[in-house]
Amino acid sequence: MREVMYLHLTRWLPHLLDRKDRLSMDVGLEVRVPFCDHRLVEYAFNTPWTHHSFDNRERSLLRAVVAPLLPSSVIDRTKAP
């Protein structure tokens, strides 16, 4: 999974960020990507994969960190586009 994550960060993510930037500038929007801070990405990349999906759901680590701050209706909902 570490290799897949590395490939995602080095191959797919730059394409997505470039696309986001071009589309937002085309319509005059200021768009921010808060989870792309290099310190946060490095931390997440270096944590063991078992921490990323310890409850067999996506974003387990993020959900656990923000659980005291958000209502359970937000924490427990499924991923949506």
C-alpha cells in the first residue's frame, strides 16, 4: 500500500491539482486544498498503513482525530463526491 500511496502522490495528485487550478482560475474562484500541506502529507505518508484503515473505513486516522470536534452524523457518514 505504501507503493500505491507513493504512486498516487507522485503521478495522480499533481494531475488533479493542476486540473483543479486550471478549472478554478477559468471561472475566477479561489480554491484551497487544506490537506495538501507538505508537513501533513509527509506525516500521513510515514504513518503505518494499519493506522490509515484501522476500522476498515476510508480516512480512519482523520476521522479519529476530528471525532471530538464534529458530530457523529458527520463522522459516520459515507464518502460522497
